[in-house]
Amino acid sequence: MINIRWRNQLCLITGIGISNLGNWIYLIALNISILQLTGSPAAVAGLFIIRPIAVLITNIWAGSIIDRVNKRKLMIGIDIIRGILVFVIPFIGSIWIVYLLLLIINMVGSFFGPSSSIVITKLVSTENRTRFNSVMSMTNSGAFLLGPAVAGFLIMTVETQICIIINSISFFICALFIYFLPDTDEAVDSIREPLHWKIFLGDFIAVKNAVKKLKFFITVYLLFQGAMLIGFALDSQEVTYIKQSLALSDKDYGLIVSFTGAGSLLGAFVASLLSKKFKLRLYLGVGTLLTSIGYVLFYLSFNFLTATAAFVFLGFFVAFANTGYATFFQNSIPIDIMGRFGSITDMAQGIIQIGFTLILGFFAEFFSLQNICIVFSIVGAIFALFLFIISVQSSKANYFEEGSNTFNT
């Protein structure tokens, strides 16, 4: 039984890890391919608004489908569709058709994250989730670190189209690993409830009613997302800050990103080793606070060494924060509404992230970029500080116990 449990977890980690590695190779190759096709930096920038648009289109109703279908079969189908569509991209000569394909790929892909969260929750026992999420974070960090390096090597030796095709193959490999997972949704195969607007409205009301019973989780969720979404908005200015405020080169920027990836990989490794020794609330509270402090330190930096040290520090502790939140989410949200809850909250996060990014960019046009980023990072740190305070309170300890479910408290 132990071997089967670990085999299932290994299939999940390996499949998703290979897919993430392919995504990093594909992202860099696609940027270069679009620039070669159009010669326009604006066309490349257009790639970065496609995913938020896809999320806004699909996530309001995606959860209703996810919670009513077989998640394993859905994930396999998603990867096969994405693999086929990505394979076609190198043979397209029109930027608008490429944009359309990318929109469809991202719309289909928006079903994968919430589905995988449910599968992980069902296949990984509560006492092993912190370690599993740490290893998953380590896999993602490894993909972040290795992906650009592999992409750079491939681009130097073969055409960018080959890199894109490699990503296509990675989706098929991911689908194969998911195929070997046990089916945890046999019962839903017999459900053939037609979907219409009343169903979607009822699902929205069900999530709304669940939120009323998840008051502590929502408090943690808002504080965590407040801190992290401000961090994501700050990420949009990191290149400008490094090149203009610190006057560093493209090579320096590449080194900083590489060191950050190494820090994140090391953090995820340490988090997996300590998963049985430290409480979940420390992972979430301390990890988020130190991640936010890392952003403050980065925008207070004045040269290559201080910027690199700040980002390595940030990368190390973001692994703890993400592991803590993912585990807390899996322990807190009832499985029967997890898909709908995840999809709706992802959509809300996308809207807020776009808003934060636009606000930050607007103020950066009129004031010092460094000063504005310092102010934003301090606001994020304040969110994280409140999260830390409520996380370490002994009266709230039961909410973070493995196997607890805040839905019923």
C-alpha cells in the first residue's frame, strides 16, 4: 500500500514537473519566435495579456464543470488538447492565429490547476501534504531554474520551433503519467446533469454560502493573497528597476534570476526536509512575512550583490509560503466545491493582479520607481505581518492542524 501511495505521488510530481519544464522552454522560445515573426516588441508584450484574458473568460464557469466531471480524465484531455495546439504553433505564419491558439490553450489550461488541486487532495493524505507540496514546489523551482538554461542551449543549437515542439511533447508525457493514476471520481462518470445558466448561478451561490462558513480561511486567504499579489505586481517592474535604477546589464539580470531560482530550489528542498518538524502555520506565516521582507530589501538594494542577496532570500522563503498556503487550502476547502472555489478565486486574483500592476505602473510614471516600489513592498509586508500575527496565535492553532477542516468550525 505504501508503494502504491508513493507511486501515485511520483506520477503526479513527475508529470506536472516535466510539463512545467517544457513551459519554461516554450515561453522563452515563443517570445523569440514572435519577435522573429513580427519584429515588434509590442507583439511580444501581447503574449502576457492573453492568459489573464483567458482566465476572465473561463474561470467564472470552469469550476462548475470541474466539480461535475472525472478530474483524471479531464486533466488527460486538457494535456492532449494543449499538446496538439502547441505542436501546430511553429507552422503558423499569422500572429493573429497564433494569438487565437494561445488564447484557446490558456482557456483549456485554466481547468488544469483547480483539477490538479482536487486530485492531490484526494490522493495525498493530510499528514503528507506539507511534504508533498514542498517537493512539488522544489520541482517547480527546478523547472524555473533549468528551463531557461535548457532553452538557451536549444536555441543556440536548433531552431526555436524545436523548443516549442518539445513543450508539446511534454504535455503528452504529463498526460501519460496522469493516466497511470488511480481514478478517484468513478461516481461522477454516471452523472449527466445538463449545464445551463441556473446551474452556474446556483454554484456561485454555493461558493458564496461556503465563504460565510470559512471566515478564518477567508481572513488568511485575503492577507496571503494581498501580500503575494502585490509581490507579483512588483515583479513587473523588476527588469526596469535592475536596468535603470541599478544600472545593471542584461547579463546581470540573467544571473540574478538564476540565483533566485537556485534560492527557491534550496528553499523548497529545506521545506520538504522540515515538513514533519515545523508546524503548517509557521510555513504560512513566517514564509509569507520573510518573502515580503525580501521584496522590501530588493527595492532598497543599491548594487548587484545586495539585489542578488535580497532575491535569493525572497526565493528561499517563497517556497515555504507557497507550500504552507497550498496545504492550508487543501485542508480547509471541501472537495465537493474545491473546483468552483478555486476557479472563482483565481479569476478574482487575476483581476486584482491586473489592477495592482496598472496602479504601480501609473505611479511609476510620475514618481521615482524605487520609491513607489518600496511603498508597495512595505504595504505587502504589512499584509504579511498581520498574517504572521494571526498564524502564531495559540487560539488559532487548531485551524492549521493536519486533518482539520475549517469549513465545519
